[in-house]
Amino acid sequence: MKFSVLGCGRWGSFISWYLAVVKGYDISLFGRETSAAYQSLKNTRKNDYVSLDENIALTSDLGYAIDFADIIIISISSQNLREFIKSIVKNYDIKNKKFILCMKGLETPSGKRLTEVCIEEGVDKNNLAVWLGPGHIQDFTKGIPNCMTIDSYNKDLTCYLADNLASELIRFYYGDDIIGNEIGAACKNILGICAGVLDGLGFSAMKGPLMVRGAFEVSKFIMAMGGDGYSAYGLTHLGDYETTLFSKYSNNRNFGEKLAKGESFDKLCEGVKTSEAVYKKAKQLNIDMPITEAVYKVIFEHEDLKKAISDLFSRSIKTEKYS
């Protein structure tokens, strides 16, 4: 079994490391020649997170990477996926290729899940899976284990991938709700931004209520999108809260904290665009998502942070469950 990982940022480089070092597979790792991440790996065979094993073939030749592998893993910015997968489908033979998406987000402005984007651009849904769930590279490379989820439209593919990717470092579960798991994974990044804002304002004690109300809010959205609301309480959403709402490594939490302090943040924060996509989709579906709305208004309408929190507290009192 051979894998190609498309995208050599922190998560793509980690996946290559995991598959090569922990699992022993032959790996091709693709990055664009013009990217700083690729140049760093090309020059030193390492970055801030991992060193590339000798059985990882680093390449900027996308055709080579596609031809090399039976299974192609994509780890790029969610908002760049459509044009990227469109180019792959147009220019290469992918008939017998399996694809795994390792990003967490919804497309803006369509509000579509990432597997939907791939299917629309010509990827066979039966050859398409997602790899989601908690875990930070900094912990994994120290040997600290975690649990994650593989989900797809094809139960046999789900089981095949989970069985062959599992190790003592990552315990995989078989997903059975790709809609809910994709949405839950995307939405936890919005909650991560909100958690960072609370940290930045000195309101960290409110992260408990944020977790509870956030998961409930996301469960309603999942159901409105056709998924199982209980998926919000699984690994890909609630299970990922520790690594998103509390960890010093979380880009989304760090973005929110910097935002609250009036400081800039220059790393990829998928929750920003996801908050826009979810907010607009929820409006279309007439779903009340006050936390998401607050994050959206602070980022895109520049609403005052403390006013946004005050507005949440001034909402009409209601029962905790089912409302």
C-alpha cells in the first residue's frame, strides 16, 4: 500500500511522518515549489514539527504524487480545495485512486462540506473518506496517543482505512455519519476562536458553558444539514474540544486570544472562513446559532467583543434542554 500526501504544511508533514515512521508505508509528500513550507523541507528535510524519514519522497511534481499512490491524502486549506481537486480530476487518471480529506472546514460562500465539493468536481463518492478527530502533532511526536475517526460514504472503505491506519499511537473508530462528522469537525474551529476570545478577555471560566451550549448549537445545525445530531457529541466535535478550546497549540484558540488582545495572528485559522460559511448557511436554514453569529459579527462586522458577549447573556431565558 502506497500513500501520497498532498500538502506539506504542519498536518500534511505529520501525516507523512506517521505513515512512514509509525506504520512503515512508502510515502510521497507533495508541496508547491513556491511554498515556504516545501522549501524548508526541501533544504533541511525537517520543519518545526517533524523530520522526514528516508522512505518519504518529497516532490513538487503533482503528477508523480498522483501516480505514486493507491491512496491520496489531501491536507490543504479548505477554501482552496475546489480548484485543487478540479485540476487533479481534469489532468490525471484517478479512476482507481482512493482519497482521504484531512481538513476541517466548510466551503465559503456555498456552505458545502468538503466531500460534497470533491464529488461535485468528479471524485467517486465511494472512493472518498475523511480523517478527523483530536490530536496535536506536538503530542503525537512525543508518543502521546489519541483517538480519531475515519468516515466515508462506503462502509467497506471506512473499515479498510481505519484498520490499516491504526496503531498504538492513534486508535481509529469507524465513522457512521459523514455529514455530522464533517460538520462537527468544521464547527469546533468556530468554538475554538470563541474560547480564545474568552481567554484573551480573562473570561476563561466561561469555557464550560461554551462547550455545552456550543455542542448543542452544532447538533441542531448537523440535523438541519441532514446528519445525526448526536455526532456533535462524538470524537470529531466534542471529542476535539480539548485540543481546540484549551491547548496552547490550537491555531483557532490562539487566533481568538490575539483578537481579544488586539494583536495580529499570521497562521492558518480555518475557523474564520468556517464561521462565515456556517453563519450564512444557518440563516438560510433558519437555525438559531448565537455563538456562531457572535463570532461572525466580531470578525466580519467588527462588533465589539464585550458587546457580543453581553448580547449572548441578554438573550431571553429558556430551559437548558431542547432550546
